[in-house]
Amino acid sequence: MNIAHRFVDVDGVRVFYREAGPADAQTLLLLHGFPSASHQFRRLIDALGDRFHLVAPDYPGFGHTQAPDGFVYSFDRLADVVEGFVDRLRLGRFAVYMFDFGAPVGFRLAVRRPELVAGLVVQNGNAYEEGLSEQARGFIALGPGQEDQVRGLLTLEATRGQYEGGTSDPETISPDGWTLDQHFLDLPGRKEAQVALAFDYRSNVARYPEWQEWLRANRPPTLVVWGSNDPFFVAEGARAYLRDVPEAELHLFDTGHFALEEKLPEITPLIADFLERVGKDNG
């Protein structure tokens, strides 16, 4: 299996993405979180890319994607670019893997284009008030004049902490992820982009009722896999999905925010089984 590393222009944004697997297989759109990029899915792509069509873009302000001067960083704009990206690639109907920032991006896309969404894999991607820890609520409350507090989260120590925090065995966590994340965070203009997105995060919480209504109305096939020791998005947020999609499949793991880093061997077969079922339903 080969993984292609490509760029595509979306309204002036040079979007980098990784793609693997048979084009006629069930597609999974992989939406990464903060402060990472598509590289966070490298091991998952290796594990599933021989059977499924996997596509993982970097958002503007992340990874290898290059945004033009003057790009306005908000979650609406990230969703605009991802929507344009899936149209440019003509992905058709696909399942969406939503992790962290990937949830607000993915839900915006789902509400705009419900016909595209064949199913959801939700991994520590919050859409419920009860899923917010006190630490997360404090972050969301930050606003203009509090940039220094946001910038304090953009250091190597904080980035590493997001990977190791809540894990059952920190020695299983490769340093490559947080080291590469920090490389991208330290590029010119990237910290300013992250500050803007931090101040816009409250727009996501305001849309939680809309996304919950979308779940109730559409009842998409849903797999929830969650690191239950996440310091930002607590396990109550995972369980809340069952309120709106009672038939959703829920699995909690003894790990932290970046659950794939420690629990990939346990999570991969769950995703594979889910995609097989979604593919049969779509077939």
C-alpha cells in the first residue's frame, strides 16, 4: 500500500492531504485536532489503508497547508475550506472521523451537506455541554486581552502534555507527534492563527444544540471511541451521543486526549468493522 502526499487549491488555500486505499472502497475523511495535522493519522492509515479509502487534509493554520495572507481564521472558514476540499476531490458519500477540532469542522460540514455523510467516527470530539471539563470551560471563556494565556498553550511543554496527559503508560507515546506539532506551531503566523481560533471556540459551543438536532434528525451510523481521561473533553460528552443517537456504538478507553497514540491496536478493529457495515449499507 502506498500513501500519496498531495496538494490541492481550494479558493486560494493550498491544502495538503494524505490519501491511501482503493478509490472504490468506503471512504473515511480524517479530520484532525489541535495542535496537530494529518500526520496524527499516519499509523491509522497504515493499519486501514489497504482496505478502505482514507483521506486526511491539513486545515489552514496547521501542518503543511498554506493559507494566503489575510486569511481569517475561524471555525466557519476551516469548514469552508474542508467543504471545498471534498468537492474538489469529488469524494461522494463518506464517513467522517472527528477528533477535537475535527468535531466542529465536521459538524458544520454535516449540517451544510447532510447528503455527503454516511457515518461518524467520533474520537474525543465534543458536542455537548456536559463534555466540557472545567479546564475546557476556562479556555473557551478566554477573549481579547488574554492572548498570553492562549500562547501559554502553544509551547512544547503544553503540546507534549496534551499527548501524555491521561495516558495509562506514557512510555507508549511516541515523541514524534508532539515534536512535529511544535515545529508547525512555531512557523511564522501559526501562533496568531491559533489565538484567533481559540477566541472563536465559543462559536462551537453556541452551535451544540444545532448539531444535536442534526444527530436526532439524521441518526447517522455512529461509532464513539473516547479516551476517558481526557483533561478537556470528559467521558460524559461521549455518553451524551447516545441520547441523540441511541443506536450509536460507544467504547471508552483508559487513556487521554490523543487516544490513538496509546490505544490504536484496540481502536483500529472497531473502526474497520464500522466501515465495513457502513460500506454495506451504502452499497
